[in-house]
Amino acid sequence: MALMLLPAIAPVDISVGLGFTEAVRQGDRSQGKVFTPRRRRRWSLQSLYADSKYACVEFEPENTMGLPPPLSSLVTSAAAAAAEAAVSLEQKVYDVILKQSSLVKKKLALTTALDVKPDLAIPGSLSLLKEAYDTCGEVYMKFSCIFVGTLLLTPERRRAIWAIYVWCRRTDELVDGPNASHITPTALDRWESRLEDVFAGCPYDMLDAALSDTVSKYPVDIQPFRDMIEGMRIDLNMPRYQNFDELYLYCYYVAGTVGLMSVPVMGSAPESKATAESVYRAALALGIANQLTNIHGDVGEDARRGRIYLPQDELARFGLSDDEIFDGKVTDKWRSFMKNQIKRARMFFRAAEDGVSELNQASRWLVWASLLLHQQILDEIEANDYNNFTKRASASKAKKLMALPVALGRSLVTPSSLRQSSSAKTRLEGNLCHWIEPPTSEKKML
């Protein structure tokens, strides 16, 4: 369930040093302490269609002009209320991006202004830390289909990506792993308390130590990590998503967040003229695109587990119901519905592509590989005549291998901000922010 900028996190049993689920469920720490869950404020689901948030990907809410006057007025009133509430969600997600990019700017300023010597290491701690990162690397190599994509990264960045990947995978395993039936909201609260300690420099185990070291070296904010846990809370309830707004928010929680975690590690190209905010928006778009693709490829598998990650209003618009999803029959209505869903996912991919070129050149191969491999899933769904109920939408090993040199070639392209005129760059900024348009007051600040 994640980015993304990192490879997809599949629900499989992790046996390489990840025996943590029981401790989280019981509330145990290595010292045997039990944590009291912290109360936290929950985000509400708001409409993201307000003010045509998806205009740049050509998806608009249906027009109410053809409805009878009383119903039309009700819809108009509801839309106005949703538009007012949308500012809250819009501001919260945008605040995460602003805070993350602000951390990057502060880090760069400190690095430039000060000649800071590293802290003295406790004897033996460096060897333990190396072992922690090596274990993360083993997990990454075992479960990632694009391990080769990290080879161009510096050793420090490679290890940091491993640490983030493993934390995301462990988080995902809480609700999708073999012990998922034993996980409760309280267990997720404990996992979030554990996260707070990791960011405070108090790791619980070896794998936590790798992440704790990573976040101490890179300007990574804790909020995307918290939000991913929020996505796991949603999964516990196995809800239905009434519209794409709600599904979009879920995709942000479980996938867009990984992009926000990873960009500070990957870094921007020194020659890039793009703003930090635009790069983060592109990372978010790629996370949304990848998660939508994962959802479309796993419709049958999710249905067998009682889950439907598809907008209910759009299913109804095409004459489809939950029962038809569970029956798993490919009909003309289903084909039409899936064509529409795939079109939207590809629009998010296109919105993200220019942002990839703004990353540090050594980091681009990994991201391009992830992007191209996920796009192959959409191709396979189409090749299977939209039968994503019983046929696995997976490209052959040969196709996956062929994508790697293509990704490498694209990673060598000059940042798009240097290839475009100022007017074209303005259009790019519009494309990258169509799903999170900054509030008017913030626009004046950027």
C-alpha cells in the first residue's frame, strides 16, 4: 500500500527480522513497558472537487443543471457546504507540504552557513547501526522489484530509503499481514506512540534505530508517517468510499505520504529551478497514481477479502453494484467503468512526470522505474480485457527488465524547469498543484 516513489508494499509475511506485530498488539516494549494510547485529532473527509480541483486532469463533478429545481437547489447547497469544508482538508494537506519543504530549506541554510562537525559516536554504536541498515537492505532486496534502482544512490541515501521502506512495510503488515485479525485501533495507537519515540531518538529495536538515524540526518517531518498510520485505521474498518474525494484522501494516507517521506532523502537536482513545493506536489501525484493503479490491479483480490476500493457514486453511474464486484463478471458496463478509472490514473501519472526530472539525477532512476512499472499494470489490465477479477495484472519479467533501461534513459534528461520558458513553467506549476491548490493567502507567499 504505498508509493509510489518506493516500490509497492505487498501484504506478505516478513520473516527477516520483523517480528514486531505481537509486541505492538500487546503493547510491549523491549523493556516490557506498556504504552497508553494517545488521543489524537482525526481528519474528516471533505470534498476536493471544490473550485474544480481536478480541472487539470479533466475530471469534473457532474453538472446539476438538468435536475428538477428542488433537487438542484439541494445539490447546490450541499456543494456549497462541501466547498466550504474543503478548505479545511485542502489546508491541512497543503500544510504538510509547506512544512516539509520548509524543513528542506532550513537544512540547506544550516549546511551552507555552518561547518558542523558530527557528534562523537559511542564505541560500538556504528557497527550496530550498520547492522541495522544492512538488515533493512536485506528486506528491501527480498521484497522490492526495483532494488537495482537504488544502485545509483549514494550509500547514505540508499540506506535511508531502505529504512523508510521497512517502516512503511511494517506499518502495512499491521493490517494486511498474517496477524492482521489481531490488530485493533489501540494497537495502531501504540504503533504511533512508538513512532513518536523513534523521532525523539529512542528506538525500540534495530530496524527502528535505522529510521531514527535517518530522520536525524534528513529534513523528514513526522506528519506523513502519522498520516500513513491513519490510513491503516481506515483499512481496519474496511469502509466503502462514496466518491473519489474520499478515495483520494485514502490514497494520500497510504501512498502519497511515502513520496513526502522520500523526497528529502532523494534531494532535488542542484540545477533545478523548480520550487520545493512543486516537487512535493509531483511526489504526491505519483503516490496517488501508483495507489490507484494498485487498486485497479487488485480488484478481485480485494473483493475476496470483502474490500472495495472504488468510488460508489461512479459505480452507480455505470450501473454497477457491490454485488457485481463480488460476482467478478466482466461486462460491458465494467469495461466502460474501468476505462474511466484507468484514464484518471494515467492523468495523475502525467501530472507527476515533470516533477521526477527535478529530483537529484542519482535518484531519478528509482522513481522512473517505479512509475513505468506501475504503468505496465494499467497496460496489462487493458490487455486482459479489463478482467481484474480473476487475472493478475502483472507484466512479464522481460517487460519489467526492459523498463529499467528506459527509466535510466529518462533519468538523464535535464530538469523540466530548465527546458521550459517562464510561461510554460507557470503551466507546469498549475498541473502539479491541481489536486492541492494553495489557499489564496498562501499563493501570495509563494
